[in-house]
Amino acid sequence: MKTFRILCYGDSNTWGHIPGTGERYPKSVRWTGELQNVLSETCEVIEEGLSGRTTVWDDPIEGDKNGLAYLRPCLESHKPLDFVILMLGTNDLKNRFSLTAADVAEGIERSIKTIRQSRCGVEGNSPIILVAAPPPVVPQGDCQEIFAGAREKSLKFSSRFAAVAQRNGCEFVDVGEVVEVDPIDGIHYDAQAHSILGNVFAERIRAIFAG
């Protein structure tokens, strides 16, 4: 039986940031771990989450967070890949970047094109790409100033990301339709949300591979 290799490329919500603490959920709790558990021996799930990671932007404060800069070497390192889940965009909403939702969607599109051009799939082809639109944020506490104005922009992610996915022939999941951010910080997911999201991705992947 073929084992499908799935790369999960994202930010702190892929890494498993626990709201309010900054600690990391155990692998069994993270949505990537749940995805591996549900798909069992049929798939190998590769976690590539980094707190603060943006789509394509250099962070003048945190540094080394540009998702595009690491994407190609990451793909080269893990190829051949059957599937890539791309879930970025939340950190692009930080006030320091002064970006619109349309700007963030363009960052996602550039990432998609990089994946396609890398020929990191089986036999040098492109892997299947699933674009995941992060849920709307409700910044609380210390996050309020950092993410000032982010709520309104994040509400546009669903339509903007869906259009990019359709235009580029990618799969799409609106994460905001299935989970919400934890009210502690309004940015990250609680354990239940991780479980739900892992199962949603698993169901979609099963359907795609079955087809």
C-alpha cells in the first residue's frame, strides 16, 4: 500500500501554540497529530509550523519569519510530496505590516506558485495543494495592539483565499467554518479546535485520494 506524504506548512497554529501560555500542545493534541492518527498508516504527516511565520514578508521585529524564504528548501528537504496544506496569513495581519486582505491573499498565491514550480511532487510533478483560510481573529490582551485592525481584515480571508485557490486549481478549506479562535488571546486554537480541524483535513484528504 502506498503511503501518501503530506506537508503541513503553517504558523503557530500548526506548531501548536497553547493560548495564553505560549507553550506547545503535545503531538497527540495538535491538529497535525490528529491528522496522522486518523489517517494512520496510509499517510505520513510532516509538521512544518513556525510561530510568527508570514506568507512572504520579512518581519523587522522577529526576523526569520518569511514563509516564502524557507518554503523552497523545505519542499526540497521533504520531497517527494503528495500533498501540501498551506495555512498561513494570520501573522500578515500584524499592524506593523500595514497589509490588506488582498495583499495577504497575493502572498498565498505566490506561495502556491513556488510549490508548483519546485516540482517537489512524485516524479517531479506538483503535489496537490490545499489552501486553508485561517479563521477570523479577535485579538485580546497583548495581542490587541500588535494586531490592531486585524479583525476586519481577517473576515475577508475566506472569500479572498477561496478565489486564489480556485484561480490556481487548489483545494480549499475555510477553517473559520469549522473552528473559532480561543477567546483567551483571540489568535490561537484550543485543544478541541485542533481535534476538529485535524478530522476535517483528514476527511477532505481521504475524499481526494479516493477520487
